Amino acid sequence: MTFDSRQFLANLTQAPGIYRMLDERGDTLYVGKAKRLKARLASYFRGALNAKTQAMVARIADVQVTVTRSEIEALLLEQTLIKELRPPYNILLRDDKSYPFVFVTDRHPYPALEYKRARRRYDDGRYLGPYPSSGAVRESLSLMQKIFRIRNCEDSVFAHRTRPCLQYQIQRCSAPCVGYISEADYRRDLEHAVMCLEGRSEQVTEELTEAMEAASRNLAFEDAARLRDQIQHLRQLQHRQFVDTEGGDADAFALAEREGVLTISVLAVRQGRLLGARHHSPDNGLGLGAAELLGEFVSQFYLGQGREIPREVITSLPIPDDSILESALSSRAERRVRVTHKVRGHRSQWLELARTNAEQQLASRLASQNELDRRFDALQEALALDTPAERLECFDISHSHGEATVASCVVFDRNGPRKSDYRRFNIEGVTAGDDYAAMRQALTRRFRRLAEGEGVAPDILLLDGGKGQLNLAREVLGELGLAHVRLLGVAKGTTRKAGLETLFIETIDRTLDLPAASPALHLIQHVRDEAHRFAITGHRNRRDKARRSSALEDIAGIGPKRRRELLRFFGGLQGVKQASREELARVPGISAALAETIHRSLHG
């Protein structure tokens, strides 16, 4: 039965609320929120939709709505339903575990620092964190044991000890189980450890320094030495925390997306102390834009997962309806929560570090073997190849208005980029800006060696540029007797947006348009973008080197010392060029004959 959207919309309210799209079996396809239900739902049936949204709309058999009192209430209800129903077209988090904490009980005379995965309301004590991973918790606990010798044994073990354990022998515990330390001294060490975990290590260092000086004055040299060692360990810890902050609780979210793969990194900062990062790869069922996707992710991260909400949420992109999200988070946390993408000072350092983590994680995913195998297999299927392609080469040209033209050649195999086979070609002797002549020179230099029996032939040669470059490559390879090399031209669409490329297989008459989600197209985009990056880097290096070099370097008889004297005397190269022969001869170390040589070299 076809869903009658016109009749459905005719009686729909404009109030805020949530909607559930159901298929013919009654399963939820998508849950969404709306400030005005009628206007939002009408966009699915009347507006221009991308392919993924069209596919979902085609499956709709019914839509159920729930009216709420406000958009904030709708947001909270939306995230609750997403967590409960896990609809296939919503952003879904793959990692549903809570963050771990460090717990300190109030019920034991000698408390341990305990690892706990989740908060429990009935626990009497303090929770420190949350930490981004169990590894971060264990590293922190190990440091506190090493510096302050806090016990890590179970209460049942502690209660039945009659002599110190190995932890005491290696100076990782002060043996409170057998009374080697008083309760007051142990509590002092525990409080210092907690202060360090809260990011107040500088305050602890000051207190220990005062205690060390007091111990020295009282001739308690063993105590002074122990305090000195604690201070040294703390200084090393402070040095390791390279992000120097001014305090604050925040989570920084950064999204990185390339070649159809996306990663969102969440950087956790508590009490000004960087705890680490966690990475997520959410499903993007409707092909949302980056900003909207990030907004959906942040909403579900807190409202749908029940995580602790910090005082500040920093995002790498301005997310839609950030004020609504800010109000919802504040309501859930029962205090003011700030959502922003405009930050300065140490907060900008957090955000930049989150971006770096996201880019690094994305690069790792793109290079993963499973992903590469899937893309190479998809390419074989898309091009209808009898045997799988094992080696891809791609060429690109880069220059600035014809200056310092460089051609790049990058190589990919089933293990990813084969950087040892990358090559750059400095293009000489061609008309400035003539990309075809530059490409001809690069292809000739690369494949002449192959025609002479050197090197390995690619299974597919990619040309970024479409018809013209494809015809040129076919001509060059034919002249060198290498017509058997398979060619693939990549032409950008009219809008030049990724995902809209047209592929020319062997000739300009045989074209192929792959869907934007195709793994084969993602592989082609990855190789092309890498060739582009490699060419641009080479061009910039060559251009900058040429601009840094002085015209005086090529003049016979002018070494570093005389060049320095000339530049100092005339205030720079421009002054040297404007000087007459007589003025040049006045420079210390420059004879009349050498002045003549310099003038002739600079002016022809």
C-alpha cells in the first residue's frame, strides 16, 4: 500500500515534536525532531532529495508523530527513541560503552584508587573522570602508585595481609595493610593523588616543596629525600602534559571526511587536564552534510547515551540549532552548558588537537587493509576486469601561472600508497601553463624507461583531466609501444564536486558514472587526491626554492662572503640590480673587473 503523503500532511500540526517513519512491517526507518512538524515532514515529499533520502522515502508506509511542548523536549525524546529503536537511517554510534572513572571510597580508612566503568548512585565516595579509555585510567593509576604509593589491592586482600606484598618491595605501596604508614599520612598522600588526577599537580608540587624544606630544617633527611623524589616525578608528569591549559571541563568534537569515509574524534578535558581522545565512525544513512551530521552525533552522544555532560562542548563546525542543543544539555545536566565552535587560547589548542586526531584516525582507516581490498575488488567489478588490478598509477600537474611546473606520479597497490615508487618530474622547455605539453613530457620520461625494459607497468593508469589528457596518454603510450597499458580518465563534473566524476575507460567514447557511495569511486578519488597533493607539494618546494635563491649565486667569483657584502651595502638584491658599475666597485672586495661581470650578468 502506497503512503498518501498529501492526505497525511493536510491534517498535520505545525507544533514542535518528533516523527517516526515506518516501513510496511512497522519497523522504524528513521526518527527525527522538528520545530514545526508539518513544514519539516513536507520537505521529504516535496523538496529535492539526495539519493539516500529518496531510497528511505520510497520505503515509508506510515509516519507517526508525537507533539511536544518545545523543541528542546523534542530533541530529548528523539535521542531516547534513537537509543531504544536504533533506526537504520539515523546516525548510530558503534561504541555504546560508558566512559571509565577512578573511584575513591569514603568508607575505608585506607581507600584505594579503583577503576570503575560506570557511576553508581549508592556508592559513597568521589568519582574522578571520566577518562576516554580504560588505558588512560590504568596509566593514571600506575602514575599515582609510583609517585604516592597508593594501594591497589582489593579490600578482602587488604584485610587479611600479615606482611607487606611485592608492591611495597618495589616502592609502589606504603603498606598500610600492616601499619607501616599512619592513617593521617596515607590520607594526605591520597589527597595529593586525587588533586593530581583533577589537574592540580602544581598546587601539590608547591605543598610537597614546602614539606621537603621543613623536613630538611628538622634534619629528617630520609623524609626530605622521599619528598624530593615525588616532586621530580611530578615535574616529569607536568612536562608530559604538553597542552598547557588554564583549567576547565570540555569535550572537543572534530569531524574529518574524505573519499566517502568519515571519523569523529572526541577529545576529553577535565579540570584542564587532557585525558585523551576516542574515535567514532557513525553510520550516515541519509548522507547528511558535515555540519548536520556532527550536530546529530553530539546530540546522541550525550542525550542518547547518558554520558556525563561537561561544562563546555566545542565543535569543529558550526552545528545547526546549537542554541536548542545547548538548552537541552543544560536541562539534562541541571547547570549551564556552553556549545560553541568559536574558541581562542587553550580551548583552540584542544580543538586543533581533536582535528589532528580525527585526521590521523581517518588516514588510518583509509589505509586499512580491509578497506583497500574492498575498494580494489569493487574497482575490478566496476571496470569488468578479468583479473584484479594490483598496481595503479596516477599523474597530475601543478604550477602557479606556469611557474615551476611539476608533474607527479603516485603508485597504489593493494597495501595502499607505495611511496617508494612515487616520482616527481620538474618540467622544462614547455610553454608556461601548457598542461598537455607538461603531461606529455612526464609520461614520456616515465614510460620510456618501461619501454626499455626497466620498471613495472601499471595495471591501470589514471589521468586526472578527462578527455584531453586521456587522448594524449594514448598517443604517448602508442609511440612508445605500450598500447596495452589500460587507461582511465577522471573528469570532474560541471559542479566539480566529489562524487560527480565521469570516468573514461580506454577511450573518450566509453564512459562510466559510478554512484557517490561506490568503493571503487572512493579508491579512484583517493589515488587522484594523493597525486594532486604530491604535485602541489613538489611545485611549492620548487617555487619557494627558486624565489629564495639569489640571482647573485650563479655569477662566477661571487661567493657567500661577497654576496653578503653586496646585499648589505645596497640593502637587498633590488638595490644591487639598480647599482651602476662604478657603485658596484665601491663595495669592499669587489674589483672593477668583477663589478663589470656582476653588472653584465644582471642586465645582460
